[in-house]
Amino acid sequence: MAERNGKPTTVLVHDAVLDDDRELLAAVGAAIRLCLESIWLRSEITEQVARARAVNSRIIQTADRASCSPTSATR
């Protein structure tokens, strides 16, 4: 079973014959956890980049409005 933030996220369902090979199961479990962590991290990065772009866009729009306002032109 793989966990994230203390909550179960994934269960490895396998043939009972593999129960005798604990090392193999441990290796497969570790590989699955690494893959899942990579997916979760990529997702978080994508969300953070989207938020950063939105903030950047709002800053640019605010700056553009401020530079185009009548009061800024008379300064």
C-alpha cells in the first residue's frame, strides 16, 4: 500500500504466488511509490506554475492600467 500525507492512495493487487518473494514485492512497491510521487510532484508543479502565471498576468494588467491612467500621464 502506498500512502501520501498519511493517507492510503494505492494498493498493489498481485498473484498470491508472489507472496513467497517478499524482496520482489518490496522492490515493486518501492518503484510504484517513486512513480506515484513523481506524478504528484509534477501535478503540484503544474498547479504552482499556473498560479504564478495568473499572478504575473494580474500584476502586468495592473501596471498597464496605472501607466495608461490620465493621472499618470500628467506627472
